Amino acid sequence: MTIIILPLGAVGILALAILFLMGRHVYQIRRIPLQEQEREQLALEHAQQMEVERLELIRERQAHDLQLAGQRHTLELRMEWERHQLDKHLALTRISADQKGHYPYMVHPEQGYQALPNVNMRQLAAARQDEDTEDTGRAIPSLVRYEDVKASIPQGHALVGISERGLETREDSIRALVWVVGGSGVGKTNSVSLRVDDDYERGHRFLGIDPHAFKSDSLTNALRGYASRFLLPLAQRLEDINQVLDTFLIEFERRKAGGAWQYPITLVVDEVGSMVSDIDKEEPLESDVSRKLKTVARICGQESRGFQMVGIFISQDAAGLSWLRKRALMVLAHQVMMWSERILVCNNNTTIAREMDTWPIGRTLAYGMAFSSGPIVVQQPIFRSRIVEANIPNLADNPFTPGRTIVNAVNSVETPSQAAPLRLVNDTESEGLDAQKEKDTSSVGNDVRGIIVRMHRAGDSLKKISDTVGLNGRKYPLFMAVCNELGMKKEKEA
């Protein structure tokens, strides 16, 4: 037998090679199931990740579609509201459009009605061309008569003032709480008086507070023409002021509890700053009046609109009245002298505060909770008081004692000498004074008179004409006075 003996090195290498190949084969056999499990696990995780991403995309698409649907719905509602308000207003005024379909009244969802008073269609087209060319050179008029713009205020809206764009109004809700602030002799009493006159024509009853009733240019003197509508005499003494505030608060609680009422109520408060800031806290009555004034302001600004109880607050300064500025739906800030006060009344608008140096009497910055589009600078129309029955003496005891007839200017200090065009009678000099005393028709503008004449020539009855121009109901005597001036006979009334 022959034995082949290989070198030890070669045998070892061969044995290692055989063992390596056998081990690798065994490892691969055992690794195959593990690789299959890993692949399945990776595939499962990948599928789960893809599903999560798909669901996330679906959620984002649904959120985007929902947002677009909400925006589309809001836009449709706003357009429908604009169309409804415009149709309603045009139905009342019967004002036709020009060839391009433009009207002299423009409706904006946030800014309300903007009217160009006493403007014909050619002037309107020129105004629109100015807007299209972005001509910002138009200035705010410094003298406007209230009687010239009164008839142009849309129904259901309240006056803000005259801006460079024309007549600025807002919805009636801004009347719930109005704060008129400014220095002496800048037109505050005028601004208050024309709004009191507006409330008077709406059938309001009044409560008033005037600690400075003894002054010749006091609020008491300016409001003499409305004596018959005051539930209590204007309060001057602290005890009477407290009684007026109690009357307002008790009546509000009664209405809030479900009690019926016959008329709206307007509370007019002058010198509110001195009654809240300059008080002796150890004096119980002064503290009570201060607390009740803040309560009334909160109620007017938040709750009383649904109960037809509104407030007009007046002050010469703004320091210490942040509680009032926060609640007011409309602030009418007139000119003040001190820079620190300007910053407050202008609500930290330094640009407008600097412009106050050149403001004419009656120029105001209007802002508040109802001005979502931002503050606007406007001119307040000049207002002349009504002819009233009043007696000058004994103002402190009873500011509204019946007596002889006087003509009372709003405020001789605040009314500029340039206001000569103001009138209590019609411009036509040939009209009899006695007829004007019976009914002042100067508030009826030329546009309304033109509609009356055209409808009368078309053969329409006076009743139909009065309904069309909105001079029906309690305004029908005014309508008949206008008809008499226009030479229209009464037989057409049937």
C-alpha cells in the first residue's frame, strides 16, 4: 500500500478551504429565511409610510377645499348684501345710473355708503375718472351745511362726516356710543347738536348732564330746542346727575328684563372727564357718579343697542378716559393743543396728530370699534339750531322754562364767520317768512325736488310720490310744503 504524504501546509490550506465553503453554504441556507422576513418587514413599513403620506395629502386637500368654499361663501354673501343694499337704496331714491351703470351712491361692505352730495352724472363721471387716475389731490371741504347733506344720508345709516371722497356714513349701530372729544372752540357742540337733532327726528327722548350749564356756550343752551323731549331737566348739580344716571340704568334693566317701551332714549353727557378723573374718592356721591358713568358707557357700547338706549359722551381731554375710548363705537376727535393729548385722541396716530395744527373748526378724526377699515378724517357739517321756545334766566333751576321765542346758535364761539350761508329759511327770498315758520323745507335737496316734479308731470298721485321719495308718514307735512313751493295743486293727491 502506497501512502501519499502531502506537505502540511498544503493539507491545511485545503482543509480550511473545504471548511470555509461548507460554512458559507450552511450560512446561506440559514440566512435565506431571515432575508425574506426583513424584506417583508421593510415592505410593510414602506407601505405604512406611503399610506400615512396619502392620508396627509387627502387631509391637506380637504382643508384647502374647505377654506376655498368658506371664502367663496363669504364672498357670495357679501356680494348679495351689496346688491340688496344698493337695490334697496336705489328703490328709495329712484336715482338712475349713467351710461356706464354708475350711481352717485357707492356701497362698501366695511365702509358703508359713500355719497357725492348734489352731484350730477357728469360730475360723477369726472369724479370716477379722478379715482381711476389715482388723483389724490382732492381736499376735504372746510365748510359744509348740514341741511345740504341731510337728505343724502341713506336710510338706516348715521352721519360720520364729509371726507375727500364725499359723504361718509355708517350703519345706525355706531350711534350706540359716540365719544366727542376736543378742545374749547373747535366744534364739539356743533358735532353733538346735529346728532341730537338726528335722534330728535327719529323720535328719541333725552336725558342730559351738563355740569357747566351756566356758560353762555354750554350744551344746555345748544339743546334748548329739544326741551319737550327731555325726560328730566339737564342735570348740573351732582345730586341731579346721579338721578339722571339712575333713571337711565333703571330703565335699561327694566327693558332688559322684558319690559315694553315706546321710544328710544339718548343720554348726552358733557364734561365726562371732570366727573370721572377729578373727583374726591372720599366723597361717596362723586364716587358713585364716576362708577355709574363707566357702567353706562359699558352698557351703551355692549348691550343697550338692542334696547334702543344710546349715549353721547363729550370731553375736552382724553387723559384718564381709555375706558371710554375702548367702548366707543365712534370717536369724533377734534383738535386739541397739547401733544400728549393729541396722541391720545388720535389713538397714537402721530401723522394725523401733526396735521391738527392746520385743522379748521369742525375737522375730526373718526374711528372706533365700528371702523374696521381704519380711521378717516372728516369735516363735520355746520348745524344751526332750531327755533325754540325758551327763557334765558334761571338756567340753573330749570334750563327749559317755557317763555319767549329765541333763535339760538349752536355756539357763537364754535361757529366760524364763514358760515354765513347757513339759513333757517329757504334760499328763495320771495318765499314768505310765515310759511317758512310753519315748515322749513331746506332739508329737501334738489335731487328729491326733481324727482317730485318729474313724477307729478307723469301724472302720479301725491301719495305715490311721497312714498317714492321717502317723505311719507310723519314727514308728509314736509312733503306738502315742498309741493306748495313747487306750485303743485292738492287735487292730484287723490
